[in-house]
Amino acid sequence: MLSKSLDSHTARFLSALAALVLFGILWHCFVQIRQIPPIILPGPLRVAEVAWQERHTLAGGFLATGKAALLGLVSSVLIGYAIAIVFSQSRLVRSALYPYVIFMQTVPIVAIAPLLITWFGYGFKTVVIVSGIISLFPIVSNVTAGLISVDSNLKDLFALHSASRWQTLLKLRIPNSVSHLILGIRVSTGLAVIGAIVGEFFVGAGIAGYEGLGSVMIVWQNRARTDALIGGILVSTLLGIVMLVGINGLARLLFHRWTAGEQFENE
């Protein structure tokens, strides 16, 4: 079983690598055939060269943005789970407040970013808040579904043994929500990275010494450094992949007891 799992992961990695190489070749050929100026679209070799020259800046941005995204994700998990528990305990509360959770997801963050800056200032905390807001909805939505979609037979069994609401929550609803939480975190991980970068677009430049990916990308855009800008985009993508792989590994380690591994091995 372990050997089969390793072969599957190796095949996925090789196929992804092959797709990346093919994309790079097509990109290079397109730029060369169309004779596109580097300021519009540089070739992959030029982007790789500039990314290597800016490796220290990109590495620092990777860590800074990664820290903000991780804190935003953790805050969205904690707050979102608490909100989902409240929603699961009362249909009336859920009906009254759930539309406002959806409202937070549908309102463009660029519309409320100036308001967040007014309230919290140009600081790292504001970047984390933006990241948390964007990544909150999938947690609330998925965990609420997991908490309320309990097998009716199990609920009858708990009622038969006179289990209290608190006991039912701890021993039945929360374990049933674990797999839903993992799915929510998977979606929120990418959103947390997006939120951190968007937050840095607005507030990063106002933080002395802060050089997150969003902040340096704005600087490169203003200087018309398209090659470095594309390098920053690629590193941002890498950050999202690293966080997703890390979250999947952590979930596999911590929650295997409740999920029996089906969320990961059947994909």
C-alpha cells in the first residue's frame, strides 16, 4: 500500500513537472516568434535570471507574506469554527446571521481595505486581518455543514442515552465536522495567500522595512520591471503550493483518526 502511494505521488510530481516544462517551452516560443518586447512579456529565461538576481528580496517576501497568510489562516479557522458552532446550535441564529457571513465574502476586499486602514493603520496587523477576512467564509460554510449534517440515527442514540447538548457537540458533532474542516482549510489556504498579497498592495508600502511579496511587486510595477514582477507572481504561486502541501501533511498527521485518510489517499 505504501509503495503504491509513493508511486502515485511520484507520477503526480512528474506529470506536473512535465506540464511546467511544456508551458515554459511554449512561452519561450511565443515570445520569440511574436518578437514581444521584454517590458511587455519577457521570456522564461529572462524571468529566471532576474528572479535569481532578486532571490534575497523574493525569499524575504516569501517569508513575510507567508507569515501574514499563515496568521490570517489560523485566525480564520479559530473564528470560523467558533461561528460555525454557534450556527449549529440554533437554526434561528443561523438563518439570521448567515447572510452577513456571505456578505463578507461577496464584498470586494478592495472596497473595505481603506476602511481597515482607517481603523487599524498601515501595519502588519492589517495585512493579517485582510487575509483572515478573505479566508473566513469557506471555514464557516464547511464546518457548519459538518456540524449539522449528523446521521439522524446517531442523534437518536445520543438522545436515548440522555446526552446533553454539550456532550452531543463534543462527542458527535465536532468529530463529524473534522473532514469538512479539512476541506474548508484547503480552500482557505489559497485565499489566505491572496488576501495577504492584496493587503500588502494597500498597506505594505506604509510599513517601514516591510517587504512582503505584494509590497515589492507594487514597487516593481511602478518601475516597469515586468520580468521581476512575473518572478514575484511565480513565487506567490509557490507560496500557495507550499502552504497547501504543509496543511495537507499536518491534517493527515493530526486528523487521520477521524478521516481514516480517505480525504487524501483517494484523490
